[in-house]
Amino acid sequence: MDQLKPSDLAVHRERATGGLEEIISAVRYVIDGGIDDGGVLLALETLGGDFDIFRRIQLPFFTHFGPDERYLSQLAAQLAEEAGFPIRTPIIGTFSSTGYWTIPELVTVCLPAGDHGQLLAFPDLVHELAHILLHEADGGLTSRFLSQSIGPYATSLGTVDGDPEFADALHPQYQEWFIEFAADVIATYVCGPAYGWQNVRLRAQGGSDLAKPWQPAKPAPLGANTEPFSHPADNARATVIGAVLRGTGETVAADRIQAEWASLTAHVVQPPPVYEISYPQSVLDDVVSMTLEWCRDGDLTPYADADEHAVVAHIGRAWQLQLADPVAFAANEDTMVGDLRALVESGASTDSPS
Ligand SMILES: [Zn+2]
């Protein structure tokens, strides 16, 4: 791997090779007789799975690292610095087939190929950086929310929707949902209306998912496959984003985005009654107020205070032009993309891939 890395990737290389070396020494321990014969195959199978994760999810960040990934990594570093996120600098890959995603433990963020030229989508990058921030420095925010908000609320519920275990499932479900909501709150705080617009744009691209803005309407039943329940319902996320915009003085944008969301979802079926129990307004209010207070206490930079040369200001201007005059935006998009790239690359180190 050595010859593939620019010097500023050294820390990522060490993390990846360190993980690989752990797998190798564990395999050596197993085949040298370190565990009982009966457990050898199972141990090797587990280690094979670990190696597969390395091969499929970590290695491509290095094998696909080129000028665009380098630019995006610099862009992410600058976004984090301007927003006041005290996080390790992530490495960005562009091999995602499922939108933007992050593995905070590995300090990696993955985008679809070509998204270095997608100014309008960059608010989603801030959402992923917020995941890393919450992973590295949440300062007790998540446990505070779980114990002070959803915990007491879930305890107050009896049998819901014919399910006596509903409350037992709702509380742990919010361990995942709260992180997603909080990442939305932080991204809206930092990006302003652009995050709300990008959220609408992303959902509008969702095709069949657009017909399910209330799903998941309830937590994963205990013992069920949790994958379809990993993110809270899009409608609840839109509610939270709108509340953050109002809470930060962006009332006009909040109204416009809310109207756009309403028209986008006007023709889908009404929410099932259980939706309101899974996402009560009081809990969504807590999500917003507790996370906003946490943003302010942590001295994160709100959109209104961003420097005019900040990355989020570039993104905000791109969205303003797109909304006011889409034809003019289309005509100017390449220039705006190039201006931002020149700005970011001029401020970054000049190390080149070795
Ligand atoms: Zn997320």
C-alpha cells in the first residue's frame, strides 16, 4: 500500500495497516494453537469476516485515492475546521452506491463517484462529519437525551398498537435514531437553509422511498432485522430540520422548505396512528433543544456567523442561485465548483501523491 499514499494520508495508512496487523496476528495466534480445537474454525471464520470488511470497506479508500478524493478530503477538513468540529480528519472515498455514508470508527466518509462536482449535495457531507463529531466528542449528549427525554416518555407508554413490548423497543431504537436526528440538527445549524433544501432534494430523488415518509412508523420489533429501521422516518427528520431553522432565525426559509416538503408528500397516504406515538412532538422538541444547546455550548459556528469565504457560504450561495434562477445556476455551476476547489486547494498543503 505504501506507494499509493500521499504523505498526508500517513495517519489513515497507519490506522488501516494497524487493523490489518491485528487480524494477521490473531490468525497466527489461532493457528499456533492459541485456542481450543473446537473453536478454531469459528475463530477463523470471524477473522475472515474482519478481513473481508477491511478489503471491501477500508482498502478502497486507498486504492481509489486520486486528485478528486484528495480535494474532497481537504474540503472535509476545511468544513470541519470552519464549523469548529474537533475531529480527526476523515479520508474521503468516492465509491458509494448508496449516497453518502460514514464509518466514524474508521474516520472514513464515502460519496458517490462524481460528487466532487455536486455543490448542492455538500450539506450531506456536513451530516457525515457530524456523525464523526458525535462519535468522538458527544460529551454525554446522547445519554442525556436517552435518560431525560425518550426514557421517561417510553416508560409512560403501555401497550401500543397491540404490542406490549413497544416501549421496550422504542427506547433502544432511539439510540440510533437520536444520532441521525442530532447529525441533522448539527448540519442544519452549520449549513443553514442549504441543509433543508438538500434534504428535500435528496428525498425527491428517493423514488419509491418518497411514498413512505412515515416509515419506519415504529421501532424494530425486538429480535427483528434492524436494517430497515436504522434511520428515523423522513417526515420526522424534515420536522426536526424545520424546527432548527426556526430556532436559528431562518423562518422564511423554514416556511418555504416546509411548503415544498408538504407538496412533495401531499399525495402519499396519511401516517398510521402509531407514527405520532413513535415520534411525539415533545420528544422531537427535546431532540432540537438539547442538540442546539449542545452546539452553542460547544462553540460550533452557526451558519449566520460563517465567514463569506467559508465553504458553507459558497454552498449557501449556490443554493440561493439554484432556487432563484435554476437556468443561471446551471450556466454558472462549473465556475462555482471550480472557484470552491481553487479556494480549498490553495489553502491546503502542497504535498503530492508519492
Ligand atoms: Zn446519518
